[in-house]
Amino acid sequence: MRAKGPFIAGAIVALGLALLAGTAGAQTAAPTRDDIVGKLNHFEEAAEVDLPALKQQVMERAKTRIKNDPGPVNRPLIAPDLAKLPAFNAQIQFDTDTPIIQPASYQTVGRIADALVHSSLLPYTFLIVGHVESNSKTREANAILSQRRADAIRDVLVNTFKISTKRLHPIGLGEEQFLDRAKPTSAVNGQLQILTYAKLPEEPRPAAAPAPAAKKPAKKR
């Protein structure tokens, strides 16, 4: 009878560990295509964002050492208008300090590709926005890394999943636009975003060929 106590205790511990493992698995499960479509398909109007100018602003601000910099918590957002766009935040795992996507995130990237070719999203273009949490690296290094990671996701979507490059615009914001400003070092700030950006321009339809002229009946002789 005494042996039952340790056995039951061990079983309870094992069950608890199994439940914890199950919870962790549920938290890291890849989103479904419909989850992503549901986040991205409420487009109303395009944000007024000049992407080439924004890239330059990110690098300039990341390089500048401002004496009165308010710090990560109070640093103003560099592109606040992006918050108005439909967004899906993806937990993509990269190798440390590189744009190399870890195998554990391949499924999530594939689901993103599936969503982008859904009929409700085909008329749109998308931003791929890279972010980095505040860390021991310089803001300039993090800005560069976030851009490289956004470029890496674009390249996989184009080269592996054949999404049109015209529909994808990668932009790295580094530490200049935290997803959780109250916690700059949180892993949430390392998430990658897909934003519905604008409608694709309609391609001009080819002009209809003129109808052949009706033949006049031959005159009777």
C-alpha cells in the first residue's frame, strides 16, 4: 500500500507536464489560412505612406544619436498610419541575428501564402513589416536586420509559393515602431506583420475589335 503514494504522485506530475506541453503546443500552433484571411480582408482605404521615403527615415532615425531621445517606451511611432491597416501578426522564428527562417516557421509562411491567394485577398497588395525587440544591438543594426527579415519572407513567398512580387512590399521598421511600446524588450516586438496595403491597379482592358462591315447585296444584272 505504501508504494501507491509515490506512484500516484509521479503520475500526477507526469500528467501536469503533459498538460503543460499540450498548452505550449497549442500556443505555438501555426495559424490557419482562414485565421489570416479573417485578419486581412477588411480593407477600407490605403494608408498615405511613401515606402521609399519611409525606409530612408527608418535608417536615418536609427543612426541618429539624439541627446534628448525619450527612450524606447516613449519613442514616437515612425509610421502611425500603418496602424489603420488590416494586420496579421506572425510569430516567425529566425536564426539569431540573421534573416534565416527556422524550419518550425515554414508552416506559418505556407499558410500566409495560402491566404494571399484566397479569392477575397487577390485584389490587394501587402506590406511585409519587420520589427525587432529592443536588445543589446544598436538601433541601426536592428533596422537593417528587420529589413533583411522582411525581404527574406518576401523572397520565400515569391520564389517558393509563386506570389506575384507586385503584390508584396517588404519594409523593416526595427525598433522605430514597437508593437508593444510598454515592453520594448518583449518578444512580441519581434513579430512580423502582414498588412493589407492597397488595391491592385486595374489593368486596362484591350479595345474590342471593330465589327466587320456588313456586305452589300450584289446588284442584280
